[in-house]
Amino acid sequence: MVLTMFLCVYPGIPVCPGLNSRRDCEEVFIMKRRAVIIKDDLGVCVLPGSVSGNMSRKEHDTEKFQRFIYDFYKNCGRDLPWRRTGDPYRILVSEIMLQQTQVERVNKKYTSFITRFPDIQALSRANPGDVLEEWQGLGYNRRALSLKKTAERICDTYGGVIPEEEKDLVSLPGIGPATASSIRAFAFNKPSVFIETNIRRVFIHCFFADREGVHDSEILPLVSRTLDPVNPREWYWALMDYGAYLGKNIPNPNKRSSHYRKQGGFEGSDRQVRGGIIRTLIKEGKMEKTELLERISADDARGRALIGQLEKEGFLSDDGRTVSLRK
């Protein structure tokens, strides 16, 4: 399979630490790349004088793509708090937070969460209600309980040491293959292969420019082939930052993925009502069920059904008359 990469520079305003403004970053990066990039007859980015003529076409394209992504990252990479640590626990927390949640929202909550629960033992011992309280603003509260249960399991089974192997990581609550692989890459610098939304965006944009219905099974071999085995941690940071840049500056390439699904509206959804129940109980403590439902303006039958769901999932204690967060 020949890697065919299309020119990947679009005007926009990325984040660029060290420069005076986002616009400075954009102009420095784009002017630099346009000064050296030409296109060959297949539309592949060519860097004159920088690639050995003895390489195979596959190696040639792979190195050009890596160089392009690393050049973007060098000029415009994001400075994020979970990238300033090698602590596997802190990286685990960030990866669970980043599931289905934008970086900007995680950035606002990560430091306070780590301050309150500074290590795996502290999170393991914490009251579930306290974990939920600190989690507010991130959505998908089930992840908070899964993270708490994961901390307990790691302390009980692995002596408080986060495991490195995928088979061990996927056995933990709330961690699937993709999250396990991202933890291995970022916490342990292991050359694991995975796809998340920004990575998918980069590969569809650069390698499937004229395609609809691109399946992840087509992208994964390219992720594997272009992976930097020496420093996968930084390589994935670079890919994700370019993907985030694309997401803000061009029509979303992920809409051309066969896995793309538009999320249903939040207003009036069960997610909104469930979140309201939890937030109210965090603030008020134990409440009469009828008062709780009135407070969140929920239909009685629907509200009671959702309270039942939350009890089964381990969020609440319900004695029939009063409801509280589970201790």
C-alpha cells in the first residue's frame, strides 16, 4: 500500500507557546512550510533536498508525513498540564477525563482533581460523593465512578502500581482497548497503536481527501506505519495537536468517517436529568425523593426511573422515600 499524503496546510489560528499571539504562530508555521513544500504528480508533500533518493516510496512518504507533523508540533504544539508529568496515575486520570470531553473542559478541572486526589491511594480511599463533586463540569459521571473503582482495583490487585500491559489495563473498569493503548503510549512511552477523534481527523484529511465512509480498519495500518517507535508519546501529542488545529479551521474530516454519529441534543435529555439529580444531591445531601424531583423539574415517572438507574449503577442509595449519594 502506497501512502499518498495531500498538502496539509490550511490557514487558521492554532495554539503556539512561545510566540506573542496565535496569529504569529500560524504565520511562522505556514510561511516556513510553503517555502519548502512542493507537490509531486501524486499530490504528495515533497521536501526538496531533505529526503534520500535511495529510500523506498513507502519510507519516503512516511518520513515526509512524520516531518510535517513534528514541524507543526514544534511550532504550534499545545502546553497541557498532563504533558508536564511522567506520573502514570496523573496520565491515567487525564485519559479518562478526555474520553468524550474536549481538552478545554478537561484543562479547567484536571489540576483541581489532582490537588484533591494526588495519588492512586488517595483516590482509592475517597468517598464516591467527593469524587463526583470534583468531577462536575466534565459530564458523563459514570467515568468518575469507574475511575474510582479502577483506583481501588489497582491498589488491591497491583499494589498501587498502574500496570503497563494492555491485557491488565483493559480488565479495569471503564478502560477499553483504545484507552489502554493511549495510557501505554503516554504513561509508559510504549509504541501502541490506537485511534481517537483528532488522530482520525488527521489521517482522513491527509490520506483520504476524496473519500466518504472511511473505516477505522483502513486508518489503523497507517497509524501503525507512521508511528514513531522511539518516542510514541510525543508523536501522538503532535498528531492530536494537528488534528485539533484542523478541527478548528476546516470542515470536519471526521464526518467522512463511517463511524461518525451526530450526538443527540443535551437539552431535555436523560443525561441532563441524571446530571441534575447528581449535582443536586452533591449540594444538598440526602433529600426526599419528591422534593428532589421538584427541584430539578423532572416528570415524576421519568425521574423515578432515572433514580432507579442511578441506584443500580452505584451512584445513589434509595430507601424508597429518601435519596442520597452512595457512600
